[in-house]
Amino acid sequence: NAGVTQTPKFQVLKTGQSMTLQCAQDMNHEYMSWYRQDPGMGLRLIHYSVGAGITDQGEVPNGYNVSRSTTEDFPLRLLSAAPSQTSVYFCASSPTRPSGYTFGSGTRLTVV
Amino acid sequence: AQTVTQSQPEMSVQEAETVTLSCTYDTSESDYYLFWYKQPPSRQMILVIRQEAYKQQNATENRFSVNFQKAAKSFSLKISDSQLGDAAMYFCAYRRREYGNKLVFGAGTILRVKS
């Protein structure tokens, strides 16, 4: 089915470990974004991309890296996990024409 | 910077009745989009309805409708004939029309539906 695919769905990390959250979409969307969801704070933008090879920081970028080598993929890297990064992470994509974003199913990350 | 405020952390409604969720936003832009997303316990983000700021007519999708007051920067969601499946977290979100590559979210409102 067409959409945004995120993996893994759940992950537990130890403080200091690194990992990559995967995101892929098959709708040929130019825009892709990563958000984190924390209780009482809604979703906050971490990084976003307006096309292959172009990325920029969002509201809460510290501790995360992204790259966009293809239109389809937009991985999020945690460089050295910290307990403050315990959260639910969503990847989303959208065409350039104004419309709602399509979201992945989310990744629940716990850093211990 | 744009901000979105949802002042109701939780709301309750009796099944088959109507409930309104509030949202206000702050922007200096004149052309933008507003959205309501639903997040059930499954965690999936589901687009409920969207409103284009240059359209005066309020958007409607079946039992869901909005009251868009551009001058007041208010965007409330009305759910009619509430059903048990409507129970979820609801997020209001804003997106600029031009270079609209970012969604700005409110903190969310938990809606509980009583049978």
C-alpha cells in the first residue's frame, strides 16, 4: 500500500548508543519531515527536507542528524542517545502543493 | 514564528451528542492552511479536515465541521453525532501556503466519548 513506512515501531536504547530511524515513502513527495511527540507538547519539528539533497533544522534539532540522498528515503540518526530523547517519533511527507501531510505509524523510542 | 494553542487538555461528550474543540493560532501570514488531525490509541495520525485561509466557507467532512474565524485567528472543530470511535487525541495544525514545508501543532485535546 502507498504511504509512509517507518521502522522500527519500538526501540530501547542505552544512553550513549546511536541508531537510525528509517523512513520511506512511495508517493514521490518532495517534502519530508521528522517530528517528535511528547506529552502536553504536541508534535515538534526536528528536521525537514524540501527535496533530495536539501535538509534543514526544525524546532528541536539538537542530537539528531538527517540526510536525503533520494526522494524516497529520509533517515533520522541519533548520534549519542540521551534519556531526553525518549519520545514517539513520526516521519511525514507531503507534495509541494498545499495539502495535509501523510504520517508514518511512529516509532516509540525509550532511552535508559 | 507561528504558534497554535489548544486550551482544552481534555473534553468529554456523550455518545450521539455534539462537541466542539477549540484552537487559536498566531501568524502574520495572510495565506495558509489549517488542519485537524486525529490520533487514536493506535498512534496513527489521521487527517480529519483542512481549511484554506482564503476560503471563507467553513470546511465540512461528514460529521466533522469547522468554524473558521480568520480575523479572530480561531479554528474550532465541531463533531456531530459523536461515536465511540471518535475517542482520540485531536491536534490542530497550521501550515503556510508558500514554502509550506512545516506543520506547527497545538498541544492536543483528548476527547473521551461516553456511552
